[in-house]
Amino acid sequence: MSNEPLTAEPPPDQPDKSLWRRWLLRSRLSLLTEERQRFEKQMADALSARAVTEGWQRVLVFLPWKGEPDLVMVWRAWHKRGIALGLPVVEAHDAPLRLVDWAPGSPMLKDLMGLPAPQSPQSPQSPQAVATAETASQFDTWVVPCVGVDQQGSRLGAGKGFYDRTIAARTEQGLPKPRLYGVTFSSCLIPMTLSEPHDLRLDAVLTERGWRDF
């Protein structure tokens, strides 16, 4: 079966983020269920192999949204093996993400974007203090979902800038940069450069075809 998206609409022919974002979101939603599940299994195997090789200990992960790869089976297996997990939580539209420790199966609420978020103690009143308060949970590796990834390893997200702001806040605080690994389908690799100075630059991206390091 082809790895190409099922959408009949051709991809954009210009480096316009909004055009690419719309096309890529439609593209990943068009994957057949059987094909998607096969791709996710391939991703899961490659992701776990790298986690072992690099000795990941505290990993920021994600729960699938709008057609993103569903890798919850991997997170459950890692938790059972003793890898500490975290999830990003949106608490304000213009603030960094709050990074919260998470155990699969624990009680969940909805964050500001309507995504599942772990129940946790009351966060600081100031949104700008969120990233500072959560730096005690130093996640050595971030596995982040991507709408797309360009030729330079820049992540195209949903356009809200949450991950960009979070890394920028950490940099301002002098915190070490975590490993930044993107996850997306190979049909969402963008054959041109879209990056801007503020965009999140990945160390590598994983698709069903394997790893691509930058």
C-alpha cells in the first residue's frame, strides 16, 4: 500500500505555513485505519529502540489529537518499565506549557485547549511563572507531535506556538535543552524550508519509515 496521503488535493507549491498546515491536517486524517495502525506499530518499535539506546529516563510525551499518531501503547509500556512520563498542559493562550508528571490510567481533566491533562496541585497565579514552577520536573527527552517537519528540521505545529514559547522560556532561565524528537507520518515531511527564527528546531523526526536526524 502506498505511503502517500489519500487526499486528492496536491500539496502547496510555495512556502506558506497556513497553506501547508491545512493540507497536512487533511492529509493525515485521510489515512486508512489499517494503514495508520501499521505505521503506528512501526513508529512504536523505532521509538522504543532509541529510548533504550539513549537511556531515556524522564520523557515528555503527548496524547493524540486530530489524527496525530496514537502511541499510548508505548507510553504504557515505558511506564511499566520505570520510565517517568510527563504531559504538556495548556493553561493560558500566551504562556509556556506547564509540564506535568503523568502516569497512564491516572485521573484526568481537560486543559484550556480541551486536551486531557493530569490532575495536579494548583498552579501559580501568573501564567509566566508556569514554566519556572515546572522546571523541577526536568524531562531529558521531549517526544512532540508535528503537523509537519521541513527540510531543516523545523517543526510545523498547530500554529499556537506553545512548544516554541516553552523552549524559549527555558532558554531564558538558563536551563539545558532537552532532546527534541518529532513524530509524524512520512507524508507530512515538507519538501522545502518553512522555518522562521522562533520555530522549534528538532534533533530528529520519526516517521513510519524510521528516524531522520538533523
